[in-house]
Amino acid sequence: MIYLLDTSALLAHHRQEPGWEQVQAIFAENGAEVVIASVTLAEFARRMRELGASETEIREILADYQILFSAVVPVDGAVAWAAFELGCRTPERLPLVDALIAAAARLRGACLVHRDEHMAAIPAERVQQLYLPR
């Protein structure tokens, strides 16, 4: 199984917020491939900075996580178009970064792991999802 962690799932795991145990179980799952979208790196770093972490601390945290990820999925033209299509087919507003992350999961054939209500509105036939508790 391939899992793509949204920024919200990565933050939940790092901060041990609700849903972190499910993310930990994914990391421990035998044969699981865990990936993130490239924009998650920037979004996670910005949120950690808002929470008071220094740039050095953020780089160390992300370096520790990098060893757990099979890949960082780039945001390229195919992901951009898939994000546009997901936005067109989602009944609620889907912020651009979240649309890009969901599109990366779709194109990778991954289960999108997140804690965002607006992502839960993405039609299930478009992106497989694991919605973590808040």
C-alpha cells in the first residue's frame, strides 16, 4: 500500500495530536510505502515556524522524517492539471496547496492521509483517503 501524508497528518504525528497513532501505524506497517508531496516540505516548515521552531530545528525535524519517506513526489505539470481537475470536481472550495497534495496522491495511486475537512469533500472515486480524527 502507498500512503501520501498531507501536511496535517505529518504535523499530527510530529506534535502527537489526535490521529498521530494512525500515522505511526502506517510508518510501522510491513510493506507500506510512505511518500509526501514536495509542497508539504514548505507547508510543514512554515507551520513549524509559526509554532516557534527555528529554521535549524525545522531542518533537523525534516531530515529525521526524510529517512521514513520512500519518495518526495514533485509537483510538475501533470500534478498541476490533476489538481485543477480535482478542484473542478470537489463541491467545496479546495485550497491550491491541498489540491496539489491530493493530486500527487491520485497520480501516485496512493491513499491520501489527512485531517482536513475540505479534503474529505474530494469525491472518493478520485482519491482514496484516510481521514484522521481531529
